[in-house]
Amino acid sequence: MSENKDPHVAQSGTSVESVKFVYDFTEGNKDLKDLLGGKGANLAEMTNLGLPVPPGFTITTEACKVYLDSGEEPAALRDEVSAHLDALEQRMGKKLGQADDPLLVSVRSGAKFSMPGMMDTVLNIGLSDKSVQGLAEQAGDDRFAWDSYRRLIQMFGKTVLGVDGELFEDALEAAKAAKKVMVDTELEAADLKKLVTKFKKIVKTECGRDFPQDPREQMDLAIKAVFDSWNGDRAKLYRRQERIPHDLGTAVNVCSMVFGNLGPDSGTGVAFTRDPASGHQGVYGDYLQNAQGEDVVAGIRNTVPLAELERIDKKSYDQLMQIMETLENHYKDLCDIEFTIERGRLWMLQTRVGKRTAGAAFRIATQLVDQGLIDEAEALTRVNGAQLAQLMFPRFDESAKVEQVGRGIAASPGAAVGKAVFDSYTAVKWSRSGEKVILIRRETNPDDLDGMIAAEGILTSRGGKTSHAAVVARGMGKTCVCGAEELEVDTKRRRMTVPGGHVVEEGDVVSIDGSSGKVYLGEVPVVPSPVVEYFEGRMHPGADDADELVEAVHRMMAFADRKRRLRVRANADNAEDALRARRFGAQGIGLCRTEHMFLGDRRELVERLILADTQEEREESLKALLPLQKKDFVELFEAMDGLPVTIRLLDPPLHEFLPDITELSVRVALAESRQEPHENELRLLQAVHRLHEQNPMLGLRGVRLGLVIPGLFTMQVRAIAEAAAERRNAKGDPRAEIMIPLVGTVQELEIVREEADKVIAEVEEATGTRLKLAIGTMIELPRAALTAGQIAEAAEFFSFGTNDLTQTVWGFSRDDVEASFFTAYLEKGIFGVSPFETIDKDGVGSLVESAAKAGRATRPDLKLGVCGEHGGDPESVHFFHEVGLDYVSCSPFRIPVARLEAGRAAVTAAGSDHR
């Protein structure tokens, strides 16, 4: 039965009165998580399997949503709850809270997605001053009854009535101190009875009312409290962190109580069918005698390993092992189980597919394939790109002693340690001397590229996940922490001041964690990643623990490669990155940014080009740049021989190749005051002023440069063509594609293409080589997307530049907004995730989809790809598969993630089609 078509779920146009709001555990199943929440659905499933589950019923998420929307429970809910409570009482042969032999229940939350500890639970509902006596007589244990009552008042007071939990804890500690005992199990019945009196006084004082003695009032108030806890601060924060939708609501499970606090032959525990840390099979979990469930979670008493239960209660242990095997075979996955033993009788209180580490996820998926429980396609749904990324990057040894001094945005994963340096020159110099360095800047720019390459990691006090530092670092596989605003970076004095006033001088060792954004003083030991060594070809599947993980990753990647339709290319600007990308499985280059080739030693030639006053000067500069560009492309074609290489012609505004305006102004002023020659600096300053724009990213850049600076693009096209011809004549197989950036109208592309075709023909004639150079464009402006049908007339391929497309669609400056207001937008729920991190499907995504359709309507064989940062984002890869793109392109270190997600996308789509 499809979840969204369940006749009991409120559909559009269905009145609330006609909806069924309460289900007995015998009525549901594990596929009704939308309606019954994960806990309720799984309690129903275990009941259906004939496992020992205490009887009960579930109030649906639909009831919660009505309550959250209107502020009132559905009118029919009370009667439905009463009917199910009557049925439960008849089945149990006792009534809720009756004086002589009371039925007690728990009221527990249970959302569709597991949110452990985020919402509320109340146990022992139904106890009162009268029924506590009946419970004591029925159990033959006064201490147990008064212990259960004090637990109810404590949980109810804190959860339902909003009493400060510390007040109850303080009273409990005082009672233990008075008795001179260490744990609450050593308190006797008389002590607990006094504690109940104290707890009731706390409630009266703090709430202005007595603790409710009516058991139905207790239950109704607890149900409301669970509904309210959906919008508690901790629940909302957890949902934001885990990207769980805020409109799902929670179910409420009312379950007859079973007691683990009835003495040494009772207890409670948590079990896993496999080790959630490693994935290895065995007996994993914890058990606590004479306790209720919250005692295990709270950690107030030391548990024993689950294996100890075999000695304590072998009958229950053997039954539990059998049930665990049944559940794992039924769910075909690692199961997380909560259980209680009541005087030697085992009860199952919860099961769910268990959370696990990234390494365990890969191991378990392959183990289940080998056991025949799942196939390769299903195995791919059990792992994801985020887990693979965790396995790829080195990380700090968490057991080490550390001194954290700041935290920024986790921009590029990894763990990096080195001496603090504050400029690119020093980073390169020290690195060449064998020093490991961390480049620290307020923010980075293209001038810092050499230093970024030399550094182990990059730390900035400004910027976000798509700042220059972040994007370039990810492309290089460098660890990066951005936007650590609490750190005061002073590049002139070569120092950084951290909170508390401590000063980090140049040469002091710092450590940065690009997976968490944390910054530490001193050296934190690093644990290397065997998975990266595997992708680099330095480690092969083997027998020990590390190799076992590599074997699992290797097999999952093979599964993904067999299933995926999307090809995966790399964003790479040089032969070294291209070769690394190829080792990581890249099927070509989707974006080569030629602007990175104009930095370093070539900056002077670029400056001469910008300062050229005559056509002759301009041509001289271009002539000097041509062989250098050609050499770059020859190396690139050699590294990617036989695979496509998409080369983007010069894109950024020219001011990025000139010195900073402030720095230049100071140099000119100093030279003038000293009466020193400064003609070149003055010309540069004049050029900087001439090229100054209020918003340079929307100014003279991209195709506009090629149209207004004669010879610039034709020089680059000639270098590409000559390099391709040279490589072909050397028996190679170059497959170059020329990409024109920032096109907004087909006329721009037609003009540049006409010039490019002419240059290519000249090179073909001069070299006697037939070249097949595809010419296409980057779709990164809304107008280009909206007129894609026209642009496709002059383009053989589209590559969607989703970084700039997101920027122009939203009207955001991506280098500024993440650090300024994105946090507020995320907290207010305007964003579930940054649109620069995951594609905005409704806005940017709809433009990508419509442009793809329009382009192919004009040119059916139009090749479609994406080369923005979204090309390596797991969720975005699924979207690009859905809209029919041919490939994604991403930084080399994200290629395995994209490959895995492309396989998962194909499997998911096939499953949807099958359904």
C-alpha cells in the first residue's frame, strides 16, 4: 500500500472529521512511517511478526499536524483515544490508574525520521496517591511502586509542566546524601516515599497546582506535551542539522508499561544486530539491571556489555539473540533495538534501522549482499556520498588533548596541521624548505593561489562555503576553514589574535579541521585515510581492518559505476590535477579555467596586455602569451588523452589580474614623495581606476572580454587548436571542447564562434590536421537559460555554471551573503540548506530543466553538463540525473562522491519507474 494514498491519511479536500487518527499496534506496518512515525510503524511491524510487544496504540502524525496548525487537538481525537484505551484495558484486564491493580502506560514520541532524545517521553502514567498502593500490592514490592511514582512525577513535571529538571535532580541527590548511598537503587521504599512528597511540593511551588491525580488527565496532558515538543528548540535545531522537513509532525505512542525496575531479575537495554561503529557482526549493546529505559540513556549508572546478559539471564538472552536475527533478516539491515526484561520475561519496546558510522555503512552494505539479503542496487541505497567524503579525508585523532580557539565554516573537509603564515610568498618559501604551513588570511584572492597550493590548509576570517578560498581549496583537495570571525587576522603584523587575547605569531603551529570548522592551537595528531590511498592507487583491497574498508568501498564504487548513466568529469586547470582526477575515475575535464594559467610568472604579460595603448602593443602581448597557453593545453591533452577536455575561455574581470588599488595608491604616493620613478605604477593605477566597477561580477567579464578586447579569445582558441594538432600528430587522441562563458544572447556566441571557426580552419590548414573541436557555452545567466532554444543554434554543448546562475537568479553576491545573513535564513527556515551548496530545484533547477529541454528541442544531440560546485553535491547529482544531463563536473576529490551518487540516482530512478 502506497503511503501517500493510504485511505486513512488526510488527502486534499478530505474533512478532518473523516480521518482515522488512532491505530492499534495490530493495525499498522513498517511502511506507514509517514502516518505512524518510525516508532509506531515498527512497533506495529514487530507485533505483526509475533514478537513480544506490550499492547498499545499510536496517535498519528495527522493529528499532530492538525494540532500544530490550529492550536487545538482534532475534535474526534478524544473519542478515538477513549475507544482504543477501552480496548487496551479489556485486553489487559485492568483499567488505567485503578486503585487496586492499575494499568500504567508510557506516552512516547515517534517521528517519521529518528530524532533520538529530541522530543519527549513520559513513563508510568496512571500512578497516583491511590494507585501507587495498588501497584505495590500487585507487584509485592513497595520500593518498586514508589520508585515508579517518583519517576513519573519527575518526568511529568519536567516534560509536561515545564518544571526545571535540576530541582528534581537536586532533591534526589539530597536523598542519596542523607542515606549515604551513591546510586538511587540503594534508596529504600520509605526514602522514595519521602522523595515523592518532596517532588509533589516542587510541582506545587513551581506550577501553582497539584500534581494531577486523574490518570486520564495525565495521559491527555502528556500527549499534548509530545505534540508541542515537535516545535521545541532542540527538535528544530536537530531537524535543521539533519535536513528533516519541519512540516511532518510526530506520532504519539501509548504503550502499556512493562517494568525493568522490579529487581535483579528485571532490567532494560539497547542492542544492535551489528556493531554500528565498525559494521562487524557480533553481540553489541548495553544492559542495566533493575532499571527503566531512561536510566540507560541518562548514563546515571554504569551498564554492562550485552554479552553479560547471557550470564545474568540466559533464557532472555537466547530469546533476544533469536529476535535480533529475525529482525535483521526481516529489515535486511542493521537494527537498533530497545528491550525490557520484567521478572524474566522479555519485551520488545522499539526497533529501527540503526544509525552507523560511514565505515560501518559500507561494510554492512557489502556484507548483506554477500549474505544474499539484498542486491547491488539495494546496497547502493544504504550508503551515500556524504559518508564516502567522511572516509576520504584525513581527520584528527579525537583522543588527543586539544585547545580549541575558534570555529568557522567547514568549507573543505580534512585535517591540516602547520605553521601559521600570513601571505602567499612566505607559504611558498617555507614549503619549499620542507615546512608544513597553514595559510591564514582575512580572505583569499587569485594572488594567493601559489600559497594555497603550497599550504597544508587555508584559514580565513571572512567568507563562506563558496568564497574563493573554499572553492579553490575544494578543487585542490585542501582543507579549508572560512569565516572564522572570532579570529582577528592582522596580515601586516603577521599575527592572529584568538578569543581570550592569545596571539598566534607567524611560525606558531595551528591545526584546522575542515570537517567541523574547528581551529586549534598546536599540533593535533592526524589519522590518514586509507580510502584516498586506494583511489590514488597506493592501497589495494586486503585482509586487515583498513583494507577491509577499502574492499567495501571498492565494491560499492564498482556497483555504482555499473548502474550510473551520468558521466563524471573533473574541474581541473593543470596536468597534475587532471592526472589525479583520472586516477579518481574522472571521464574527462568538464571545466578548465584558463584564468588560473595567467597568474604567477605570467602576470606581467597580462598586465602589459591590459595596459596596451595600441593594437601593436596588444598583439605583442598576445603573441608572448600564445606559446605558454599552448604548452598548458598540450600537457592537459596528454593527461586526459582520449577523454573530453572542456576549456573555458577567459572569464573573470581584468581587475583581478592587477594589484590591489589601495596597495598601488600607496606605492605611487610613496614614489612621488621620494621623487622616485613610478611611471609603470602610475599606469597600473590608472588602469585599475579605468577598470573599476561597482559590481565587477556583473560587468566586463566572460564573453564581453572577447568582444571588446580584440585578439584575446582568438589567441586562446589558436593555442587550443595548435595544441590539439600537435597532440594528434603525436598519435594522441585530444578531444577539446571550447566553452564561451557568460553568454546572454545567441548573437554574442555567433560572433565569437565565427572568429573561432576561422582560427581553427587556419590551424588545420597550417598543420595538415583535421580537428574536431566542439564549441559551446556556459549557461550561467537567467536570460541564457530562458533563451536556450536560440542559443543552441550556435552551441554544440551547454555546461550549466550553477554557481553564477544561483547568484544571478537569487540576486546574491556569493562571496558576501553566506557570512552576513545566511545563518539567519537557515535558522528561520527560509533555507533548508544554502542554495550555493545544494541546487535550488524550484528556482535555479527549473531554469536548468527548461533550458535543457529547449536546447535539445533545437539540437537533439546537444551535450548537457554542469560544472558549478553543485556537480559534486550528492543531492544535486540526483537532480541532474532526473533532468537528463549527460555529465556532472566537480573538483578531483569529489569525483568518487559524484560517481557513487550518480549510481544511486540511477537506482532510485529505476525504482521509481518500477513503482
